Amino acid sequence: MKKFFHVSMTFMVLLILIGCSSLKTNHDYDPTVDFSSLKTFGWIPMKGNPGGSELTVKRVIQSVNDALAAKGLTLRQEEPDFMIGMQVSGKTSYGGSTGLGVSVGVPVGKTHVRVGGGRSKAREKHEGSLLLDFINPQDKSLIWRGTATGAINPNASPQEQQEVIGRAVSQMLSQFPPNE
């Protein structure tokens, strides 16, 4: 029984890691900035089409607000220490294929007659990207940038979408403020 429990727990951890492995995050920052002086933040208003659905944008903003609040930062639109700009994008790519085929060979005299058929369908891959820019409001210079890219499920429930966005934001902001 212990062996079964151990094997099943290992399998569960492996599934969780595989589920998270498609998320890639990165960050960059200006090393001359004193990040310890940053206490408040605000959002740069988005103009036009934000590149994602309005609900996705709301989910990202909520996740970022929560993550930064957990780090002791306060949302303040009036005269914040830094502003946040966001870009959300998605794409669908096609590659590889899945298929099912059948082939039959029948010997007739000295030759073989072959009858075959099959059908293939290109695999769809949905990928989403999130870019967060932290900007100095005085001179409009970029002080920190985080990116997250990963596979998305367009049929996910709102709760599942919030989980994925929350995980991406959490992983991205784990490197903010930078440790110098």
C-alpha cells in the first residue's frame, strides 16, 4: 500500500509539473533604479483594443494588484511611484498532425495491389502572452519589464482562466523587486 501511495504521489507531482512547464516567464530591469523606494503604483489607461478580451484584462489587473499588495505595495492612481502598462496577446499556430490511416496489401500474381486511405488534421496550439512594463511616471522611462508566455485553453472556465493568469503573474512578479 505504501508503494502504491508513493507511486501515485510521484505521478501527481509529475502531472502538476508538466502542467506548469508550458509557462515561460522572464524579466529585465534598470539596475540604477532604487526599487526599495517604490511604495505605490498606478495603471496606465489602455487605449483601443487591449489585445485581449476585456474580462482577461480585468483578471490580469486583479492578479497584479493582489500580487503587488502582498509585497507591501499600494495601488494609487494619483502620483504613484511607478505606473504599469500591460499588453495581452494571443495566437493560434498549427503544426504537426494527428491522423488515422488504413492500408491493405493484397498479392496478385507477381505484383501487390495496395489500397490505402487516411486523413490527417493539423494540431492547433493556442498561446497567450502577457507583458508588464513598470514605468517611471516623471520621465516615462522603463524601469522593469516582465513577460509570461504559455499555452492557453480557449475553452477554460472563468475560474480556470483566473488560476492560469494568477499563476503567470505570480511567477512573473516573483522577481520583483529585483534582488541586488
